[in-house]
Amino acid sequence: MKYKRTFWVLGGDMRQAHLAQLLAADGHRVFTYALEHGAHAAPDTMAARSLHALPEACCVILPLPVCGEGGALSAPLSDEAHPLCDILVHLSPEQVICGGRLDAGTQDLFARRRLTVHDYFAREELVVANAIPTAEGAVQIAMEELPVTIHGLQVLVIGCGRVGKLTAHRFSALGAHVSVAARRYEQLAWASALGFSTLLTQQLKDDSGRYGLIVNTVPATILDRDALAGIREDSLIIDLASKPGGVDMDAAAQLGRRVIWALSLPGKVAPVTAGSYIRDTVYNILRESGK
Amino acid sequence: MKYKRTFWVLGGDMRQAHLAQLLAADGHRVFTYALEHGAHAAPDTMAARSLHALPEACCVILPLPVCGEGGALSAPLSDEAHPLCDILVHLSPEQVICGGRLDAGTQDLFARRRLTVHDYFAREELVVANAIPTAEGAVQIAMEELPVTIHGLQVLVIGCGRVGKLTAHRFSALGAHVSVAARRYEQLAWASALGFSTLLTQQLKDDSGRYGLIVNTVPATILDRDALAGIREDSLIIDLASKPGGVDMDAAAQLGRRVIWALSLPGKVAPVTAGSYIRDTVYNILRESGK
Amino acid sequence: MKYKRTFWVLGGDMRQAHLAQLLAADGHRVFTYALEHGAHAAPDTMAARSLHALPEACCVILPLPVCGEGGALSAPLSDEAHPLCDILVHLSPEQVICGGRLDAGTQDLFARRRLTVHDYFAREELVVANAIPTAEGAVQIAMEELPVTIHGLQVLVIGCGRVGKLTAHRFSALGAHVSVAARRYEQLAWASALGFSTLLTQQLKDDSGRYGLIVNTVPATILDRDALAGIREDSLIIDLASKPGGVDMDAAAQLGRRVIWALSLPGKVAPVTAGSYIRDTVYNILRESGK
Amino acid sequence: MKYKRTFWVLGGDMRQAHLAQLLAADGHRVFTYALEHGAHAAPDTMAARSLHALPEACCVILPLPVCGEGGALSAPLSDEAHPLCDILVHLSPEQVICGGRLDAGTQDLFARRRLTVHDYFAREELVVANAIPTAEGAVQIAMEELPVTIHGLQVLVIGCGRVGKLTAHRFSALGAHVSVAARRYEQLAWASALGFSTLLTQQLKDDSGRYGLIVNTVPATILDRDALAGIREDSLIIDLASKPGGVDMDAAAQLGRRVIWALSLPGKVAPVTAGSYIRDTVYNILRESGK
């Protein structure tokens, strides 16, 4: 068999292991490194013991996030520490280097060696795709936590961005009565066009008492003490917003409201699919790089 | 407050406790009996210590199934044994008596005292309604067990009856590619009209290799050794069929196929909703009885 | 090219012409007869001038209905009269003979010659399939007649059989708020499970004032004078029920209610698709006949 | 009855007449002007004969577009000419003045008198809302023109903006197999998340042969001679793109491809709904203006 390209997949969690396997399944030659405990999920790849063959890689895929503690590669499935600078010395500008969620320091490190790192996590197509497992994860949590069916449930989704739109869509598709709260008329027009009831976030307090499930997608404290006080006691709140989240957690605890703050769902509920999204995005980066 | 009617709810599991509470929430006077450990879920009902006021009930609701071991009332949430005959002596033909899944012996017991028991579980509207939490339960299991999203998944649903139709609908609504296998052309026409791909169950063996999830709803061994051999190793099989089920479990074990036999999902995944379906059906029975 | 089978397609309207062409496109040798003015739609078939080669047909497809005026073949696209008995003499029991909607007299005529005619129109898979273009036809009429969008429209569908279920589904899919009225609790359970609001047909009068569109599918006078009086003046009523229909037309005219009685939609709105359903059904009949 | 506010609705087509009636139905005092032949659709409004009471209006709604031929108000339903400057002299900065699609000249005219005109047609919530009747209009045209059902149809939607997304959604909801072509990976990710197949517009030529219906939403000549040559002869092309449209019409005519260029669908297929969108947008403008 002739391999199409040579990929190196370094560090990261199970998503990275699945990504390596998916690349191999597409006919590529794939080396993994600093991924020892994920090896069982990537049977068609080769585990590299050293970095000396890394320069032969056409494309190098660093994890999400790239940098862990102390300037080392983020590598939770490896027993050893892997300083980023040890890896950098084997890379060259001819290679397509990809990584997820690069902080300024890391970007600087690469720039000083005239290396460009493509941040796949900053690409809109990945962010949109990740909204799919996020929405499904919200459905799964609701199914597990609530003693009622999604069918017939009164659901409020706060926010009408990517995650908000898809979350509303999934619950509605299962037969829930879905309302979407948003700040801008334009977003409400979208929510209405897609078949949901709508309300202005500003009017949330007057309306929050009738929902059995509230899913927040906005990273701002929408569900403050006042709003929480108006919510039914048997309601479930799922907060999908990244830090600082959208719920006043202290107030929720005092009022006895049930809140589940669910972060990073794609890697948790569907690691293989999440890996495939990174693969697709890397392919797009390669195509745009002319490789 | 004036109560509308007096109900007695006897024995059963959490569904029965939720049912009692739902009746109370509708404004009825509700007594529970032999349901001690479910009392927390029915705060607006009265726990009866004896049966002497049972004759005052307008409607008596026995559990699903009515009869447990040794001729006693099925009462898993009670510490004591409650022989059915002790209950029977307090009932009269003027009362509307309901129970779920009556065996011939139990029916005979009631008939000898000239009592009619309405079997709510034999009524089509309850069977159809129960298909909703059953389908949702299948979705929940698939989400929990598979490392991929439902979106984009190749799903095969075997059977196009109540559970088959709704299961196919729910997976499709979440973005899966759903095929339905059925024996009769008429069922395939239904599956097609609802938007699913179709195949004759007879041709299943030639086609089974491409599904990531197979949900069986037919209580006959469709997935025998031959069919199982053709299924992908990483496929998940969810069997929703009542006994004897639809999978040759020995063959599946030998071939290393992953099978989850999921029975009685409504009471497990959505006990409150399942209780509300029984309530609705009891209301229908009362209306038909002219009460 | 080698033909698979020889079909003769006799009489009928454009559906029959499209059917002939679809059979030819599947690789069969197809003769048409008494279909002259539909020939342009069946360019890959041969127009027979006489019946002398009819005995060579493996399968003979008579139109829907088979019998027109005066014991002749129903042949609106032919200039001549074709007495059925002239055709019968060329048929033999070895051939698979299909026809649509056979009356008792016609059936008797064939039986006397020991010929079995398979009535494709009596087969459930065709009836279910025909509900698809019927439902689409109702959507098309509503779009053409109403000055508002289907999205957001309050729609009432009366009846929850094949046509009722699919009609409700299509309008709901386009964003309408759909209620289904049915007589039996079981049908209401189905309607609810599929995501529609429900009401008992018996309670229709109290509720009929809020709908912008009412689609009837039940062949019994549900919309009598009383019910019509309660309907909004700007409502549109589409009656899909076969004779006698579901609307008191005199009362509707007097009350100024707008009613469109839409019969035989499949052949009108989607003749090619309607022809393909007959083809599929004929294939099923052939398979069951062991041919 | 006490009126809430006083509106003047000037000029325009039937949408404007419906808008006037909808405002009146909401409890406002509404005058129409230069709308004589639309008066029957606005029975609860008052037709003003002169402009002398116009200064009493709280809100003045000019048509879409505001300006017709020769600097006059666009007023196709009036027999007379109404120079814009005659109207302007009666307006003051205290009034909320709304109009649709203002050209630079008109805007300048108002600015010189220190009048601000809010262009409702430039507001995103109206543009999104109008995508609903546009998508429905495309469905209606397809149903009217094609001899097959939408169910089962292979549909290609070009573009994944507002109209593209909703058009794909509606056809898919009716059972069509929908592919979406877009230029950017991000848009393809959206199309995929919403359940459609996807292809890059750049690859359209290789794929265009399998569609029975192609709906273009992109105002650039995507369907040039080459692309058109690859399309099936019996395909229907609906072009929803504003000028210059997306189809090489000369090439289409020469190749015998069937193209329908459908512009301004909202006002044509659902004038009442289109009027209600303008009403909602005007309400939003009033709210933002603190009135």
C-alpha cells in the first residue's frame, strides 16, 4: 500500500488518538507521539519513540490546547513531560503545522522560529461543527436528568448563535415546545423562521416560570438571582456557556435550583466525531495551503 | 377546596406514585395504599393505613402488573404483603376499577365477584403513547454508548409498528440517516412516506454491514447468527422487543457483537410522563363509563 | 439490448402513459394501446395498432378505473372505443393482469374467463403512497389560495388516517401550528406522538374559530352548518375526502365559507410520481406471483 | 375605543394596504393616502383626501421603494401623482418616519429638511423574515411546475445564506433529498449541521446532473453555460437571486433548460404576511426610538 501523506499527531486526549486513527483509515501514514495511553484507539498508526523522523512529516497536528503546564506540550495520555521547545527544533516552515487554541506565548514561540501554526480551533467551520455534539450532549443530559420525556417539554434556549440554534433545533425535533430568548430582533427573526417561539432576553424574568428545562448558551450572567427566583423548582438548568458561564451559581445553590454546567461536550460525548471534525478542518487547511 | 373525585391508587412502582400525585394536582382527592416508599413523590395525596375507606372511592387504580408473587398485589414500594383477595372484598361493581396487564387468573378472581377491571395497558392509546418514551430511551442509550454523534449516523430500525415508526422518526430528526426494515410492502410505504430509506427484512443480511446502530422492535429472532455475522464490529444493537427479543444472544456473545436489551423503558426513563399516560387513559375509561 | 419482460399498458390517462415510460426506462419491452394522445410522454414504448400480439405479454396493466362507459375500456386518451370483451379474448390465465378499482361487473367478466385481475388500487402500499401527493397537493392549494405564509398558520386537520397523518406532517414541517381532530383516543395518541396538538372531533365546534386553514380527510359530513358557522370568514377549507365529502356545501355557500373540494390529487399534481407508485405496486404483484 | 397611536400609511402596493389594516387591527388610528385601489383590504382605516392632518401622525410609513418615477411617491394603487416634496413639507423631526429601500437621492431630500427616515428594508430582522415567504414561494413554484412530488426529489440549493438555509430546510422538511452548494467551509458546516448534503460551489459542474430541481440564491453567474450543459434536461431551475441573477439566461435558452426567475416573492405569495413583517419592524423601530 502506498500512503498518501505523512502525518504526525502529537499529545492531546482521546480526540487526538481518534483523529490519528481516522487519518490512517483515510490511507495516510500516521505517527503518534506522546499519546501512549491512547494507542489502543489508533491501531493503524505507529507510535514514535523519538522525534528524529518528525522532519519527514508533511503535516504536524498539535493538540487542543497546544500548551499544557510549564511550557510543555499538553499530553494527558503520556507519562512523560514533553517541552514544546524540544519539538519545535524538529519543525520547518515547509510543513503544515496545526494546533488548537493557541495562546499568545505559544504563538510567539513558533513565530520566533518562523513557523506558522494554523489554529484549527479558531476556524469557523470547526466551531459550527462542534455545535452538533454540544447540542446532542445537552439532549443527553436532559434525558438522563429529567423524569419526563423531551416530547411535550417546555424548553427555553437562551441565545441564538451556533449552539443556541442547533440546541433549539434538536429539542424541537424531539417534540419539545421550544422558546428562544435573544437580545437582538434579528436573532429572534431567525429563531422564528426556524420554527421556535421567541422572547427578548430582557423580558426573560416575566416568562421563566413555565419551562421544565432551560439551556443557556450565552457567556454572561443572564440567569442572575432575580431570574433564578422566577424559575420552577423542578426545572433543570443546563449551562453550555464557556467561562464565566451564564448562571449565578451561588444564588442557584441558595435557591435550590438544579444547574449542570456542561463544558467541552464534543470531546466527552462524541470523541470520534470530534476527532473527525478536526481531521476535516486539517484537510481544509492543507487544501488552502496548496498541499 | 372541593375535590372533584376520589381515587385510590394501590401498589405498584414509582410510576404509580407519580400517577397519584398527578391526579391530586388535577384537583382530585387521592389515597395511596401499599406505596409507602413512593410517598415522597406524591406529597398531595393521603397514605391510607387500612382499606376500610376504599368503598368510598369512585375509581380504583391497581398497578402494572396487578398481580405480583403468590397472589398478592404487586407492591414493590411496600414492606408488607397485600393479598389481592383482601382488597377485593372492599370493591363493588359501582366503582371504576382499572389495572394494568391482567393475567387470566386475576381476571377470573375479579369476575367471580362480578367486578370488571379495565385493563389500561391493553388500550391502544396507552400503547401508542408509551412508544414515545421508548423511542427516547433508545436515543438516550445510543448517545450514552456510542463515541459518535447521532447526527450523520447510519441507523437501521427493524420493524415499522408504533415503536419502529417513532424510533425512526426521532433518530432521523436528530440528523441520522435512517433505514427501516419491514416485512410488508405497506409498512415500507409508510416508512418511505415518513422520509426513511427502506428495505425488506428478508434482504437484511445483504445490507446490514453499513449501520453504526441497529434498533430492533420486532419480537422474533430477526438478528440470528447469519445476520449478526454481517454486522460491523463497532455497531451497537439495541433490542426494544419484548420477550423473546429479536437477537440470538448466544451468537452475539460468540461473535463479540454489542447488544443492549432494553425493556420497559417508559417507567425507567420518564416515570412521570409514563404516569401521566396512565392518568389520561384512566380519564378516558371514566368518560366511556359515563362517570 | 435484451428486454427483461414484456408489458402491455392499455387505456387510461397520463398516469398510464408515464407508467409505460417508467417501465421502459427500467429496461422492459413495453407496448401501449388505446393511449395515442399520451404517446409523447412515453417515447421509449411501442404503440400497438392491434391486439394480436397481446398474448405475448408477461404482464398486462389496465387503467384506473378499468371500465369506462358502456362496458368499454376507460381510455380518455384514445379516439376510439375499445370494448372490454375484445381485449379479454386475447388474455390468458398465465399472464399477470393488473387493473385499478374494479367494480363487481368487471370482476365478474374476467372471472367467467378464469382470469384473475389484481386490483393495484386496493393494495395498501399504493393507498399509503398516494397519500404523499395528496398531502403535497393540499399544501400547494393552500399556498396558492392564502395571502399568508404556511409558516405560522393555524391549521386544523380533520382525521388521522393515512392522508390526515401525512397532511398534518407536511404543514407542520413548513412551520404551521397543526391541530388534528379525530374520533378515537388511539388516533389522538398518534397525532400527539407525531408532534401535533389534538382535539376530539366531537369538540370541534368549540374550537373551530381559530384556524386559518381547515383540511378535512374524513368522508362524512363533519363540517355541517353548525361547525361552518363557527369558522372564521377568512378561513380556507380544503376537502380531501372522497364522495360524499366532509362539508355541507349548501351551508358553506350560504354562509360564504370558502371551500375547495380537491379529489384525485395524485394524478393531477404529480402524474409521474403517481405512475411510479403503480409501477412499484405492479412489481410487488409480480414478485408475489412468483414471476 | 381609544386609539393607541396615529399612523399614516402612504403609497405602495397591496402589502402597504395590508400593513395599514394590520395596524388598525392592533388598535391604532390609521390613515391611508395614495392607496385608493387597495382600500378594500384595509376596511378599518380612514382614507385621507389631503395631507393637512399628516402632522398629527406619530409614525409615518412610506412604501417599498419610497420613490417611484420622476421624484414622486411610489403609488401604484393611486390614480394621481404625488411628488415627494409635497409630502415632505408636512413632516417634522418629532415623527418617526419609515420607508423601504431608500436611494441616495431620496435620503438626501429628507436630510436637507433634517428628517431621518428609518429604512425598514435595510434591517436584518426584516430581511431574515422575508426569507420565509421566499422559501415558500420556491416550494410553490416547484409544486406547480414539476410532474413529480417534492418527496423523494433530488434538490440542489446554491448558497447558504438566509434564503438558502430556509429554502433547503423547507424542501427537506417535505421529504426531498437536499444538497447545498456553498463557497466557504463554514457555510458547508452549517448546511451539514442542519442535515443537508454539501458540496463546494467550485465542484458543482461535476455533480449537477443528478438534480431534478436547482434553486439558486446567489447573485452571481454560478450557472453559466458549462454548468447548465451538465444539468438534466427535465430539471427545473428556480433563480431567487436579485439582479443580475445567477443564471446565464441566453445559454439556458439555447440549451433548452427551464429557468424561472422569481423575484420579490414575499409581496406576491403572501402579501398579508409580508405586511405583518413590516409592521413588526416598524414596531421595533418605534421601541428603539423610545416611542
